[in-house]
Amino acid sequence: MIMNKLLKDVKIKKIYFKNKPEIKGLSLNSKSVKPGDLFTAIIGFNKDGHDFAVEAVKNGAVAVMSQRKLDLPADTAQIIVSNSREELPVICRNFFGNPTKDILLTGVTGTNGKTTSVFLINSILRTAGFKTSFITTVSSQIEDKKLSFDRTTPESIDLNKFFYMDRLDGVNAACIEVSSHSIDLHRADYLHFDCFVFTNLTQDHLDWHKSMENYFKTKLKLFLKQYRNIFGGESAVINIDDAYGKEIVKLTDLETYTYGIEDKSAHLKAENIAGSIKGIKMDVRYSMKKFNKSHNTEKKFSIESSLCGYFNVYNILASCAVGLINGLSVENIKEGIKIMPGVKGRFERIVTKKGINAIVDYAHTPGGLESVLKTARLLLLSGGRLISVFGCGGDRDKTKRAVMGQISAGLADFSIITSDNPRTEDPEVIIQMIEDGFIQLKKTNYVIEVERKRAIFKALKMAGSKDIVLIAGKGHEDYQEFAGKRIHFSDQEVIKEWDDT
């Protein structure tokens, strides 16, 4: 691509070049640069991309975008900008030809429920005949072709390349998770979203955002008029049972469609909810005036899903709303939800050969842990116990550790505190901070087992056929992170190993 076209709308401070090179690709990693690439130097949290520009040029970069002039060969084009992160999405949009402009794109944001909501929306859209793609924390796909990314929301180069591949494959509808980090770091800038879904907001990522107010303000950007030129957007599907959702409804310029269980003013409501360990049955009542622009009446339809849990009622409602907004039939919506089997590590039920009910869930926040524990308790048979196995990640928000201890102390009959991903922290120190929550409530219904495998074995061994063992924190992850290394570890595989002994 010629430079003039590539740099359209980029806020350039200064540009240096002898000859304008043709750009054949984009890269953030100096080691993966190919001949003809433009390398963007980004100041990271541990490393500064400017320090790797020379290596990038040696590997074939013909242009470098940076925040200061660098000592590079004279025939290397240098584009100087104030903020490389902010300008990179503009270049990505230009290079890949604005790949989302003809795709029906839904972005799901919030603390909990994003992944399952994306899977449900994708299933409904496919049932209705759309060619689809999706990006989630668990997995990503273009039609039936699986891809993998390192982050919940990939870097802007990867995102734009993904949607470019969508276009080549004829995809016409996509759904992705939009994390707060990706908003702050401009990864999702200049994608053209049609609809945003807000699930809920509970304590998470405070190591990054420092306060719930900052965390909320980051998510809120997707819904504010002043950012419309960056994110696009025409409609918003909002959980109005959530206090932050109510605030978004007041502040957004988007056409809002609300859903809930408790708030009777919601445009989409769940009624007659019947949940069991085998799934959910419920009625969905919706406003014809809001969704069909017709007379002011309400309609109702019944839903069946193999998903478990009260929290999944919200995810189902969100997906129904997206379907109705896009004019899909109730039959398509019902079928799409019914055939979606569940998501790995999201309230994933495993019945062992020994007759023990285990549930593996990604819950790693206070709100997430509370939700899955409450749901699991509702599913207990008479006389059954709820046994909780959980830990907290290292190098992350430390304030939530005692809070999660209190939650498990109050909702589980017995807890086993263990390691999650300790990263660079001492796992025993993390566990002591969780234990403080039990101590504050003067609860003794717990033990400590630092090694996660032994903790899971202990929980399964003490469980009976009426009990439920909830193993929280890692969900779909198949690794544990320690200082400077990552080892293979899967909660699901550990359950199977115990079952085979």
C-alpha cells in the first residue's frame, strides 16, 4: 500500500523519508517483521518498542512509526506521532480497508458473562443463516475454522486482520468480547460496531484501573456520543438490573434495549424461571413497541437451554435482545439458544464415574465467585454440601482476595483455598490474604492446600453423591503461571485423573 493512503487521518508530527516505500505488512514485534513491513514502536509496560526498531529494520522493515526520531538507516521512512498506540488503529483500518464496514458487528463488554453471551449470540446468528465469526477469551473462530489469540481482545493489527479474513470468507456477522484493557489501550478503535452489549460490572482489574469509578468510565466510553467516531455503534443492549447498567442508560446516545429479571421496566424480561443441574427453562417477555416498532403490547416465548445457573438467564436475555434487534425470528432465537451446548470452563458440569458432581468455572472476581456459588447452592440436592476450591491470581488486584474469602466462607459449606496463577508472588502469601476473609467472619469451614492438584483431589475425595464440588478461577485455562514460567495444568484433566485412580 502506498504511504499516502496508509497514513490517511493519522496525526503526524513529523515525517522523514527519502523515497516513499510501499508497505506490504504491519508489525509490532521486531522479531516477526517481514520485508516491506511498517514497524510500530509502542512503549509497553515492561519493554519499549523504540529499543527494537533497529532490529525491525534489519529484519526488513521499510518504515517505522514512533514517538521520537530514531537513529535508523537514512532510507528508512520514519513517521513521528504523539502516541503510537492511538495512531496504530488508524493505520490498521487503512491497511486492511476498513474490514468491519460491511459486517454486522456486536461487541460484548462487562465483567462477567461476556464469553457465554458471545457464544449464544453466535449460535443464534448461525441458526438464522448468517456466516459468522467470533472472538472470546476461550476461543475464536471464523465459521468453523478455529484461531487462537493471547488476549481477550487482540491487538488492533490482529483484530483488523481477523476481520479482513472474515471478509474474504464471506462472513457477514461477528461478535467479540471487548475488555476494559482493550478500550484503554486503543485495540478496538476504529472498528465499526453496530451494537454493544453491557452484561454487568463487579470488582475486577483494580490493579490496572485503581478504582471502580475508573473501571466504569473505561467501559462507558463505548456508549458515549463523544467516542462515536472511534467505536461506531447504533444500539445498546443493557442489563438494567445492574446499577452501572442503569447509569449507562441515562448517559448513552445509543438506542437502548434493556433486559433484566428484577426490574419490571426492562424491555426484555425473564419469567417462570426453572433451573436444574440439567439446564434452564424460562419465558421471555418483550415489548413489541420497542423491538418491532408496532403497537404497545408485549409478547412472550419459551426458552430451553442446557446452560445452568441464574447468571446464565441474563446471558440468554442479552442474546435474545440482539436477535430481536436484528429482526431475527423467535424460532431462530429459540433454536440458537437450545443447540448451544455450553462453553468450556463456564459453569462446566462434569459428572465423574464415581458419581461426584463437579463444576469448573472461570470465576475469578468477587462478583463471579458469588454468582456461581449461589447458583451451585440452588442446584444442591437435599442434604448435599457445596465444596469450594479456589485461589486468586498473583500480580493482580490484591483488594479482592479477602473479599473472595468472605464470599466462599459465607456461601460454601466447606472451602479449600489453593493456588491459581501465582505469577511472581509467593502463593502462600496470596492464600493468607484470602484466609483473612474467613478470619474476619470468624469462619473455620476451610483448609489450605497450596498445590492445586492436591486441593482438587481432596475436594473430590471428601464429596458424596449429593454434593457439588465447585472448582473456580481457571475455567478453560490449561496452564498455571509461576515466576517466569508457565506449566501445563487443567482442572478438567485433574478431575479425570482423580476419577481414574
